[in-house]
Amino acid sequence: MESIRKKAKELIESNAVQLVIGYGEGSDNAVRTLFVRKPEDADKLIYDKRCVQNLAFYLMKHEVKHMGKIGIVAPLTVMRTVLQLASENQVKEANIVVLGLGADNSLLNLNSFKEIQEHIATRDLLLPEKENARITEIDGMSKEQRWDFWTDELSRCIKCYACRAACPMCYCIRCQVECNQPQWITAEATPMGNMEWHLMRAMHLAGRCVNCGECARACPLDIPINLLTYKTVLTVKDHFNVSAGTAAEMESVLSSYKIDDKENFIN
Amino acid sequence: MSIEKKIVSQASFEKLVLQLKEEGKRIFAPVKKGTIIGFDEISSLQEMTNDYIVTKQSAKSVAFPKAEKLLSFQSTKEGVMMKDKDFNAIPEVVLIGARPCDAAGFNSLNAIFNWDTQDALYTTRFSRTTIIGISCSKSDAKCFCTSVNGNPGSTEGSDILLTLIDNGNYLAEIVTEKGTALASKYASLFEAAPEVDKEKYLANVPVAFDVDAVLKGIVSSFDNPLWVEQSLRCISCGACAFVCPTCACFDIQDITIGAEHSRKRSWDSCGFSLFTIHTSGHNPREVQSQRWRQRVMHKFAYMPDRQQIVGCVGCGRCSRACSVDMNLKEHLINLAEEIAK
């Protein structure tokens, strides 16, 4: 924690960055995002097991990204998101200083996207154990059971779009669910409309999701929607041997064609 | 009218629910499903949970559902055949376990949906809803009803307000004509009440800020940098608006499934970037700080001005639903401090 504060302070003091995005104390034992713009505020930075929000979201937020060059406190998921956003031409290396954190939460000395990439190659990218177990459980269901499971879970959805808003990879200015000429996705929060929305969201994140779990964390109704995108993570890894957010320069799995792509899904 | 006080025993309460159900009323009460407590239809009181401060979502969907058909139409050779909403199909509802803040929330919705043009659908649903509120015996740090003219035992908005007193008995305050009608229909379940010191059974919710000062000073705080600062971490989702008991904005879209077309309204939120976008592409509220300010202004400036009501009941749901710790109570305290400067 001290090393993060020290580094953030140095970055701000030397004007290497104008802003450091990190974690700070919030209300009622919650953690909230801290936007450090003055050296003395760096002392308010914290890092503990409560610090799980994917801060890379703010790299795409209008008001934040126009503050200047940004330093960002980056546990694994944030580092992966930064690389994935870079691969989609959404962030530039020159505009970001990544305060990467190792598996033991220590501050790493990573000075380029290339070094971050090399570090990520040494990390365990597996899904969290609990979620992995649930996916195995759902995979074990019959088609009908699986449909019922998801219909039941998704029926709670109120379409507040917290999942989309919290996801750093959901950065479209106009989401497909909001296109209504023609309308692709039923806008209303009904069981069918909810199913359409969540399937569409999962498909748009296939090959791009860095399994940070922010969507499920943001859901006010505790719908385990991260399981949908996590499943795409497993499928993409299985079929294409690719994990999102592992390189700053990589082609999008689902929108690039390779001559040796498997075609065994065609019956 | 003066409020009549009765005692309802636990056994009578259970009987009341069964008899209302038999009568054909649909009964909604807080039910625990998984990790979430929400208003769900029940057929006996045993299904209801008492272990809640407030439900995750407000009770507003009883009169203002998250998705609702306004009309339907079909294209035929003869032309477009329209079918109006069948108002007769709107059920009689008894809402049990609404907290005083939930009940007060309906006063805001009533004011909005009857402001200029009466919203027939909302008004009909609400007119067929009887609210049996239950006072709060506990609260948490997100609650601030007492700062916005409410309190944990307020009868405002309830038709009957129950307060759990000793031995599982409830003090029943019969507040409105609807409440009187229900209590006299089931008179045998409402016993004569002794003197009860209701206050001692209520949660203690300290006043966090001076609402009159906020109402007076908020408009001149329009350009205060605090809106930008508070909303930096806001992610622009609609969770706060959708769990809010007083947020009433909706979107209307035509939906086609097969040969059936319907015009439906769904909840909308002023926090969404597309909420105010014009056809030209111009967006008068293009950044989140403007949208956050609008959310607070609507409740603390525009509603008091237009509808003579404070548009926030202090339930704290928005703060609990927020994944990035936007804490409305804290923000209003900050605003009050800014105004006092």
C-alpha cells in the first residue's frame, strides 16, 4: 500500500501524470474509486481484498479521460483490460501509466505494455474457483434445465444496464439494445427481452471479456451474469486458444478470419 | 380525519391475508428469494419475510410496472386494428409490508402521474391498491427518511400502518378511507387498542441535513463544482433510478413479436447518456455530471417547485444498489454544507 502511495505521489508531483485512479475508503466499509490529482491525496489510496472494482472503466469515461495523462492502480484484471482496450485501439500507451500489482499485491515495475504483457504471461488467468464450479454445474444440466435456470435468473433483470455500464469493454456510444430503427433487441424488461439482452451482451463480449466479474458485481439484483461471459472465455480459449487482455496487439477472435480456423461447427 | 387505532394479533394478520386472498385480491409482500428480498405475490403470510430494512427494489411496480403494455395493434388487409389496454383486467392489490418510505414514495408518483395529464393506467392501478405499511424497527446508515420529512413510523401514504409491538401484536393505525373500508370489512380481526407508546418500537434515524436549507439553496448551486466531483465515479447505469420509489421516467417503444405489435412503456433513467439526446445529435446533458445534477435537482428543486413535494423519501435504496458507492445521503450532506458556505 505504501509503495502505491509513494509511486502515485511521485507521478503527480513530477507531473508525469495529472491523475491517478485508485481505490480509497468509501462509506460504510465500502471501497470507492479515488481520483488523485494532488500529491497529498495519494495518502488516501488503499489496497486490500475489498478493492475489486475494475478501474479501467474510467479510462473510457469522458470526464476522466480528458483530465490528462492517467496513472491507474492495476491488479491483474485492470492490466488485462488495459491491454484489451489497447488492442481495440481505445487507449494509447503514451497516455497511461500502469501501476501494476503482482499476485502478492506488491507494486510491480512495469514500464510498457510489452512488460505488462510479459508479466501477464506469468500469471494464472483461470476463472475464480466458485464461478468455475457453477459453470461446470450448469454445463451438467439438460438443455431444458439450463433454459429454466437462466429464464428464472434473468427474470429478475430490470434492464438498468448496470452490467453494461460497469463493463470497461462495453464502450459503444450507442448500444445495440438502443437501436430501434430497426429494433434488434426487445427493449422491455420481460423474460424474453431480458434473455435477448443478456445473450447479445455475452456474444458481444466473446473473445473480449477479461473475466473481471464487474458485470455481476454491479447487478443490483445479484444475477450471476458473469457466468455467461465467463462461459465465452472458456469457449474461446478452447476453440481458438486465445485469452483476452494478454497482448496490446492482437486481432479480435470473432472478427478476424484465419485460414486454419476450425470449421467443425458446420454440420 | 383522525386516525383510528386498533390491535391486530399475528393470528388475525394471518387470517386477514387468507381472507383477502379468498376475496380475490392479489397480495404483494416482501419475500426472500436467494439473496434478494423483494415484493412478490404471496398467498399466505408465512411466505413473507420480516427480516428486512427495506426491500432491494421499491414497491412502485405495483402501480408502475417495469414493463407495461399501453395498447396493441395488428396489421390486417382491412388496415391497422387497434386494441386498447383492458382496464378491467387491472387487479385489486393489497400491498403488505411497505415501509413508511415506500408508502410516501407513492405520494411522489401520484403527484407526477397526475401533474398535467392524468396517467389513466397508473392512476387506475394505484386506485386499486391498498397499502398496509409496516413501521421500521431497524434502520441502517443509508436510511435518511427523517431528513426528508419522513420518519420510521410515518402514516403518510399508508392506508393502514402496522407497528410491531409486544407479543407479536401490531398496532394498526387506520389512516385513509381505503384503510377504513378494509378494517370495517374485517372488523373482527381489528381489536380495541390500549394506549401504546408507538415511538419506543421505532428505529432511530438521526436527521442528517436540513432539507429546507437544501430546497432553498439548491437552484443557486447549479454551477457548483460539487456535481462534477461527486459524479466522477458514477458509471451512468440506471440502478439508482430503477430501485427508487419516486423515479417515474419511462420510455415508450413499439414491440413486434410475430404478428403481434404492442406499444409498451419501460422504466427509463435520466442517468443514461441517451436519455436527452436530440434527433440532431445534440445532447443537452452530454456528460454524467450534468445527469447526476439533474437527478438530484429533479427531486430537490423541480418537484418541490412543480408538485409541491420533495421527490426523495430517504429510503437509501439508490445508495445500496450502487456498485460504485454513490451515497445519496452523503452527497446531500455535502450539498447542504456547500449551500451553507
